[in-house]
Amino acid sequence: MSSPRAWAQAGQSLAPSTVYDVAIIGAGAAGIAAARALAGAGARVIVLEARGRPGGRIVTDSQTLGLPFDVGASYIHNAPINPITALAAQQGVTVIPSDRESLALRANSRNEPRSVVNRYVAADQRLIRRSERIARSGNDQPFSAVPRDIYERRFVDLHCATDIAADADRVSVLDIASAGATDDRFPIGGFGTMMMRAATGLPVNGGAKVGHAAA
Ligand SMILES: Cc1cc2nc3c(=O)[nH]c(=O)nc-3n(C[C@H](O)[C@H](O)[C@H](O)COP(=O)(O)OP(=O)(O)OC[C@H]3O[C@@H](n4cnc5c(N)ncnc54)[C@H](O)[C@@H]3O)c2cc1C
């Protein structure tokens, strides 16, 4: 199944009386990985997903621009040690390096000059080095505590808003450091397309929002 519609329809055909060993709530990357691992080990698994598609915050829009565009996650961070790289290889997906020289920054309806972009790139590198030092010390702290100047602070806020979708004071420095500073790559065809393929064949139930049971 490669389309959201096919995926949601597959869920609707599940027999309600079937017994499962494990019910996984959510078909984001974590739910898909758990379902693949458990089903691979022989467990009877069902995935209950509120939306009509798998992938959660990793979703590729191939319609709006006429080419695949990742609306949520797009980078395979720290590709050499990221298990998503192995998934891409399994799927025959080509991954390409991300090129920081091609970064653009648009403010007040105009492109900022390269010199300004470079200040943010340098701020990013300082932040990563400092985060790695903090991580080595083992004392976690919020990412919001790491920046020391205006470029670093703006970069932290931008990164948290656009790449993580969480406030910087709720983001762990240990987590930032584990993502690594280098070798981010893009999967050709979209990260969300890969998630859609990874969910293919899993026993899923799209449009199934799980609520709280009364005690
Ligand atoms: C704009 C943006 C850019 C990002 N960029 C990157 C990037 O470049 N690289 C990267 O590695 N990461 C990136 N991230 C982070 C990455 O998207 C997340 O870390 C990852 O998708 C989280 O996966 P997950 O399965 O834990 O959660 P989610 O993707 O949030 O999946 C949870 C799923 O559970 C479902 N669900 C929730 N509640 C219920 C319920 N009650 N019943 C049924 N279903 C439910 C949701 O519908 C959803 O499908 C980005 C995030 C955002 C928002």
C-alpha cells in the first residue's frame, strides 16, 4: 500500500473479534518500528492510528508542488549511525548529503545575505559543540540554557520551532547532542514516503483515535 487512502481502507477490514498480543497506539515512526519488530518476532499486533495515514510527523506531500515535499521531518540526521539509513537501503531509496552552502534565510520578504546565513551556521556549530560537552558531562539541561548570544538564541528557537515542534525549554541537550553535528542526508522521494512504505503490510487501523477508559 502506498497511498493514505489504501492504508486507511486496509484498517477498516479488520475483524473486531480478533485477539492480539499487543496494541500499539499511533503509527508514527515509533509505532511503525515497534509494530515491525514485534510482528517480526511473531507477536499478534494491531496498530491503532487516529489519522487516515501512517507516518505521524513524518509526511510527504507529493500533490501541492508536483514533487515530493516533506512537510514535517525531512533530514536523516547523523546518517552513518541512524537506523533510518538502513531502512532507506532496504527500500532501495537513494540518500543525498544536505548542503549547508545551499541554505537560504528569508526575512522581511527578502533573502538575507550569505554573511548573515553564515553567522547562523557558525552559531549552530558552536551550539552543537557546547551541547556535546554538556552531554559528555552527563548533566542534562534544557536546550534553552545553552545559547550565549543573539544568533545562538535565535537559532535554538528556530530549530525547536521548525525541526522539533517543541519549546526549547522542553528539549533535552542530551537529545540534541545525540543527533550529531554532521552528515545529515535527505532521502530522495521523501521521508514520509519511506514511512508509508515501512507501514505497508502491518495490521493497522486508520481513523482509530484511542481515548481514555473510565476507571
Ligand atoms: C516540522 C518538523 C520537522 C522535523 N524535522 C525532523 C527532521 O528533519 N529529522 C528528524 O529526524 N526528525 C524531525 N522532526 C521530528 C520527528 O518528526 C519526530 O521525532 C518523529 O516523527 C516522532 O515520531 P513518533 O512516532 O514518536 O511520534 P509522531 O510522529 O507524533 O506519531 C504519533 C502518532 O500517534 C498518533 N496518535 C496520537 N494520539 C493517538 C491516539 N490517542 N489514538 C490513536 N493515535 C494517536 C498520531 O496521529 C501520530 O500519527 C521534525 C518534526 C517536525 C514537527
